[in-house]
Amino acid sequence: MLLRSVRQAGCAWRRSLNTPLRYSTSRATVETDTYGIPLRPTWSVQELLSSYPAPSISPATFKRLHELSALLPPEEGTPEYVKLKHELEELIKLVEATKLIKLEKTDNIGIPDGRIIEEGSGIPLDKTPRENEDVRGHDLLPYASRSTNGMYVVETDRSR
């Protein structure tokens, strides 16, 4: 009896692995694979930008942009003109959309350090040079990967 229950539970578990998972977001139910990864994209830039009003470029502005770029504009009314004008308007829409993003004010005006360095290698970021002083020559020796008797060691493939 117990063996049959275990087998039934195992079959149910295997069946559940073959059926896509479903979870609900505030928008809609999203179908996922067995690892929880959505089967289709959940949003797109085009979908996001479609909610913004479409700007329009006047023919004079279109011509001026080409002059500033040292390019010859296509003839007005041609399919190339219409396509290029539409693409420029879409780019303007994207730029305007990024201007609407509200950023938090912080006291930190520096750029965060996004480097990925293996621990124990590279330049120690907690050691900073003294203010108003250039770090040169032998002051850089502690940062070298190899040194001997106060000299930098550089290996080469050449034999002397």
C-alpha cells in the first residue's frame, strides 16, 4: 500500500515537471518553463514607448539635421524620406522618455566602481595616494605583481 502511494506521488511529481508553471503578476498570468523562466517576453521597449506621444519633425528640422551631420537628405515625399523621418521621430521619442525618468538625489557624485576583480589581486582600492602628491616610481612598487630587491620584474620570452 505504501509502495503504491510513493509511486503515485512520484508520477504526479514527474507530470508536474512537464507542465509549464504559471504565476500571476499585476498585469497578467505569465507562462513559464520548469525553471520559472517566461516562455515569451513579458514586456518590450516598443510596448513601453507606444504609450508616449509621437513627436513630429518638420521638413526644415529634418533638412537642418542632415546639414549638421554633413549628409544629403533624401528627397521629400520618397519612401526613404518617410522611413528615415519615422526612425528619427522614434529616436526622439526614446530620448524624451528617458528624460521623464525620476532619479533619486544623492550626496555621492562619483561613479560607482563596477569592476569585478578577484579577491587578493589588482590594486587595493582601499589604499589611496596622499592628497596633492603624485605617486610615481618606487611608490608604485608595492602594487607590482613581481619585484626583486626594489626592482620591477618583467618576464619576457626572449633569451639574452
